[in-house]
Amino acid sequence: MYADTDDPVRLQKAWDQLGRQSGYQKLKDQTIVHAIWDDHDYGKNDAGREFIIKRKSQQIFLDFFNEPKDSPRRKTPGIYGEKFLGPIDQRIQLILLDTRFFRDPLSRAAKKSKGKGPYQPNEDPMVTILGKDQWDWLRECLEKQAGIRIIATSIQFHSAEHGWETWGNFPEERKRLLNLLKELKADNVLFLSGDRHSAEFSKIEDFLPYPLWDVTSSSLNLALSKREEKNEYRVGSQIFQENFGLLEINWKKSKPSVRASILDVSGNILSSHEVIGRD
């Protein structure tokens, strides 16, 4: 959904148009949707905390996805939230991050490099993606018991070199989250991301006791022309056709395992890796 407007009426109409799409109606009828936003459905390309109708946008977003009226996501600024799936002995913690509402402005590169986006890392330790309240909340989430932790972030966490939106544009924030996972000994963590209009697997090794994966799946409905992006953590190749991601979770072993796959719109597997457990 591409709203790209600071007019709440136009924003609402864009969401209404999505709601009328037959494909979305089938998705809603057959699954439970746990959603986060990225820039265009937030309301503006690459926007952050400066977006002037962000509070109205939050209300429209949560209404669209039928967030309960008493949900914590309605009581705080931003749409970050937490869901638990499965019984206590097979507990999946889904952490939904808001990388828009509190994010400081991006730093533009003095000179755009060929094949890269317009942004560069901002080394200032005071700039933020998540904001203080969301950081405090995230720590509390990671201190809870869970067998598997899935962290959904609209922008990529691992890939940091392509010059478009990424946690790498805020390297101190990225380090902070990595160090938090290490400090709290958070086990079986997996990142899910989108944004790039391509799909790929990324893996960081030798920092935590286990490989830390970021599974990027995008776009389901708007593939762009092939655009190779540098990513030192990539495993395999970028996928440029329309795609979606699938997680298959196995609790039958002594420890849980998760296989992540990227599929085309016909359901054919394009790439697959075991991202929790051993590959």
C-alpha cells in the first residue's frame, strides 16, 4: 500500500482501497495478520519521527488491522507490540518493532556512489531508530521466557552497505541491539525484514553462541528491476522476482528448529535455509 500523503483523509482512502482487494480479503479470511508498517503505509517515503500526521496514521493502521481497543499498542506512541504464539512449552515470541515513529532523520551522503542509495551511516550515539520508551520495552520483552524469538523489523538489520534504508544507517543503534541480545543471553532469535523489493538471507556468525539470521522477503506485489546490492552477510543470492517468506517450525527435536524459505507467487521454493538449529 502506497499512500505517500500527509492528508489523513487520503491516507484512510488508501487503506480502504487495500481492504477491498480480493487478494487481501482472502489473506485476512485464511490467516491471522500481525502487522508492522514501513514508510509508504506509514505515510511518506523514508519518513521518520518528523512525519506530521504520525499519530493519526497510528490510529488508522491499528483500526485497519483490528487491533483490540484495549491493546497496549493503542496506549503508547508508535505501533510496536508483542505477541505470544503456541503453548507454554512451545512458545514463540513475536516482537513487532516500529522503525518509523521515533526514528531520527536519515543522513544523506555528500556524494551518491554508483549503485548505492542516497544515505550514509550517522555515527552520532544520540540518534535513534527506536526511541527510549521502545528500547526500554524491548529489554523487558527479551527478558521473558520464550523458545523462539522472531523480531520483525521493516528495514534490514544485517545488510548495511547498500545506502538505502537499513539499521546500518544508525550503527550505534545496531550495536546496541546486538549487545542487548548478548547481554540477556537471548536464545533462538531470528530477524524478519522487508523493504528492499528483493529477498535474501543474511547471517552474522561468531557474535552470539549461534548464527543470527535476517530473512528478507519483499516484494509480494511490486518487483523492481534487478539491482545488485552489496551485503557482506548474504548467504546465497538476491532474489528479484515477486516473493513471500515461509517459516516451518519443528518442535520434535530436543531443541526447536526453524527452516525459512523464500517462495515465488506460485508457491515454488526459490531458496531455503535452517535459520534456527543446524543447517
